[in-house]
Amino acid sequence: AQKITQTQPGMFVQEKEAVTLDCTYDTSDPSYGLFWYKQPSSGEMIFLIYQGSYDQQNATEGRYSLNFQKARKSANLVISASQLGDSAMYFCAMREVNSGYALNFGKGTSLLVTP
Amino acid sequence: DVKVTQSSRYLVKRTGEKVFLECVQDMDHENMFWYRQDPGLGLRLIYFSYDVKMKEKGDIPEGYSVSREKKERFSLILESASTNQTSMYLCASSPSGTSGINEQFFGPGTRLTVL
């Protein structure tokens, strides 16, 4: 069964607007971590933000914030004030503490920022 | 500056050839990973290693093997390349520890084409 679901294959947003990329997850492990990565067209995966399952507050890193709703098992990425350079693939991933070191990735969302 | 490097950005091989993909990290990380990325499928884990000479199968190990003789180097081997192994291959490394951030750092990827 898919552990990470990203339901938006593609998204458009206008420059300077905010955008939310959806991610839902499935786990019975009480301890887990959620990650978002960005992959520009050049191919490298860039770590953006992390949320631990026991973290009380939503994670924020600059223009990135994570809307963590534990009861709904969702971990949506919010990008504020979009820039043209934000155009990329975005992947949500989960690491379950009891399952070891590997990450389970979603299928990704392609974001295009338009002028 | 932390770095994961991969031996080739692009590789073209023929069906039946033995293929070696090399990955080196300079962060003294215990864990190393090999993923393949295909459009619409996200990243799928092939193998990972949590220590020298130690390895564990990921979700899609068939047709692949790995070698980790030194801490900094993790090799992916295609014993007899087939056309369905045409893909983008991504190497990653991370510190040990399943709780806490311990994010994975990725290499630039190798785009392998098997003819």
C-alpha cells in the first residue's frame, strides 16, 4: 500500500502568490518523520523541511512551512511568495522510526511558477 | 560543503552488459542508499547500507546488487543490464539514527540508458 500520497501531479501558481502542495501519509508507527524535497530540472534533490511526529509546532524554513495535521495524517507544504526559481518537482517523504533508515517517497508534484 | 558525488551524469550501455554505478560521500555518514526514479513513480529504494559490508534490500532489488567496501563509497551493480533498467539512479547518504532529522543528502543522479 502506498505510504505517501501526493494527489496533485501538477500545479500552477503565479509569481508572488502562495501555494500549498498536498501530502497525506499512512503509518501505524507512533514515531516518524516527514520530509519535503525539491528537485529542479537539473536533477539534484534538495532537502527543504522536516517535521517530527512529536513536534508540537509546525515546521518553518524561510518561505517554506509545513501544515502538519496529525489526526488527518497530512503534511502539506506551503510556499509563500512564490518565485520563478521555485518551479520544480516536489516530493514528500516519510521515515518510520521502527522501520529503519529508509525514506518512503510520494510520486511528486510538479510546480510551475508563472510570471 | 557536504557532498555526494556519482561517477557519471549520463551513461549508455547495451543489454547484457555489467554496469557499475559509483557513489562517494565526504560526510562520514553511516548510511548510504540507492534509489531509482521513473516518471510518475517517484523514488523507489533499491538497496541501502548502514555500515561497511552491510546491506539491506529495498523495495525493488531484483536485477541489482551492491557493494560497500569502504565507508565513503557505495556501488550499485547491474549484473546484466536490461532495457527496463533504463532510469535515473540517485544515491544518497545520511547519518545514523532513525529519530530526529538526519536528512538524506543526494547526489546529482546518473541517467542510465540501456539499449
